[in-house]
Amino acid sequence: MNILTINSGSTSIKFKLYKMPEEDVIASGKIENIGFDKSLISFKTNLESVNLDDIRIADHKAGLNFIIEKLTDSKTGVIKDKKEIYAVGHRIVNVGDRVSSHVVINSQMVETCRECIDLAPLHNPPNLTGMEVSIDVFGKGTINVGVFDNIFHKNMPPKAFLYGIPYDYYEKYRIRKYGFHGIAYTYMVEKGAAMIGKDLKSIKIIVMMLGGGSSITAVKNGISVDTSMGFTPAEGLIMSTRCGDLDPAILTYLMNKENIGSKEIDNMINKKSGVLGLSKKYSDFVSIQKGVKENDPDCIRAFESYCYRIKKYIGSYAAVMDGVDLIIFGGGIGENSPMMRERTLEGLSFLGINLDKEINGNDKLGERLISSGSSKVPVCIVKVDEELIIARETYSLVKN
């Protein structure tokens, strides 16, 4: 059975075509800069590997049609017709507590996603676009499945997901912590437990997804018991452009002082804060680290704050679970920043963590344990494969 996975961004489409249940990747690629004069396209199969930067992909529908044309090309394609794609699995970031499991998408589910745009304003709109375009392009012959990031956190207890505001607002608006990055966490905790030869359902894990958006989660016996992102992805860790935790009274204070409204505050929280706001110039971690090495005080300020916030959460989640048996780093920053990992783990000797600095510093080694043999708590790096989880969940829903 052929299953296509789609992760639709505001100006991008990432995809993989799987043969299931073998989990063989038949084709993969991405289209970036959709809607710009020149789009960036990568496409890979066992027959060809193509990188293009001279084609304009006007919109997401044109992008998906281009992908189908490449998949069905008479000379280099891997399928003969788009009808050979039995199902399409879509990453959907958050629809709150409207669903409790991954689902086959119908018109009602599309409307539910539309109603929940405010819960993930940067991600839900392009996720919705991806669904609508897929339904249009493939028609009724192909099943579309929604795989939700927040499902991983569905068993989080009320004491962890409730906020200290009037309970009426939870009952009326469902204002609570939902959590994000669940598809990535599903893969990471399974892979991490396997790396240390432990049963996922018998250990306590602190797992981090660190990239443009960053979060950290406490997983006890395979269940998410707390996570840093909340009602929206703006809560928790300091991120690329998102602020993370802050005193809520700061917002009304700034609104009064700067004479700005809710739209400007929302833009500040999501697009002007984080390491960009702290450094005053960089949102990408590569530039931040380069600045740290050059003793740039702005970059040092942002880097130290970023690592400190992660360390605080590690300590609090160890307290929540009464210990920790495994720490996992993942995501673009988590996988590729030895300096961040070392700085974050400094001062956690009470957990018995002993880092192997040589192994930690060699990112060419890929997925690996970075703790020494004497460390009481193993620490590892997992290369995240969200598409595989989307394919597995889609196959599980449609195989019968």
C-alpha cells in the first residue's frame, strides 16, 4: 500500500511516499518558496535526485500537482498513476481537545481545523491548506488522514494542563495546556528507549524538540505527564522568535506604555521575541553560536538565556516524575549543537549526568549516546523522523 505524507508549511510542502507496511521510502522531497518568483525544489527516488531553483510554484495546489507529475513521470516516476496512492497522511498541529485520536478527514474535520486556527496561528493555516489541496487534487478515490501533534499529550493530567485563571474560562473556551511536537515525541521516545535497551512503559524520560520552535516534555511510562508548550506554541522555552514563559502582566504593561493593541502584542510574542529579541539581530542558532564564539555580548545573552531555560525545565520535570532515566535531544538545534547540549547539562550533577564531551562534540556520528559510561542518567541524540510516524498512523487507520 502506497501512503503519501505531507507536512504543509506556509510557503512549503515536505513529502515522502512510503510503501507500507514495509516502511520503505519510495520517494521524498520538498518544495520551498511557494508563491515566490523562484521556488526551491528537491526530489529524490532510487532512480533520480533532482534539485531545481528555476521553476515558479504559484501555490500549494500547483506544488502538489508538481509532486504528482514527478511521481508518475513515464521515465523516472515510481508509480504509474496518482490512484496508486491509497492514502495521504497530513501533519496537523493542534485542534485542542476536539479529537482524541488521529482520524480520517471529512468535511466536518476540515471545518474543525478551520475553527481552531487560533490555537496554532503559524501552523494551522498551512496545515489546513495542505488538507484542502489534497482533497481537491486526489478526489474521492484517496483517503486523507489527520495526524495530530497534540494527541501525544492527551493523557496529561488536569493538574498539569490547567492554568491558574478562573475555571469558567476553561469550561467556556477550553483554555488549557495542549502541548505540541507530539508526532516528533512519539518517534523520539520509542527510539531513545530502544537505544538504551529499556521498555518505554517502564522508564521516565525528559525529551526535547529544539528547533525554530522548541519544547520539552516529561514522559513517564510512555505517557506525557507535562510539556512546556501550552494553549499555543508560545509558552515554555525561549525559541527562535517566540518568547516562551513570561509574566502575563508584561503584556498589558506594554500595551499601555507603547499604545499598541492585541495584534501588535501577538506579533511581538510570536515573531519578534526569543533569541531574535534577546540578541537584537539573529533568529537562527548558527549565527547565535558564531557570535558566542566571537564574544558578541548580544549573542552570549541570547545563548545563555536559551540554555538556562531548558535547564530549569529539566530540573522541574525530574521533580515532577521523581527522577529521570533518560534524557533525549532532538530537532535541528538539539541534534546539531554540541555547545548548547554541553552548556544546558552543566550544573545538573544532582542527576548524576556525566557527559562524554568528545562524543558529544562529534555531530558526524549522528544518533548516539553522548553520556559517559559512568553517567547515572543516559543522554542521547535522536534524529527525528516525523514522516515515518505520520505514515504509520495513517496506515493503522486505513489498512482495514
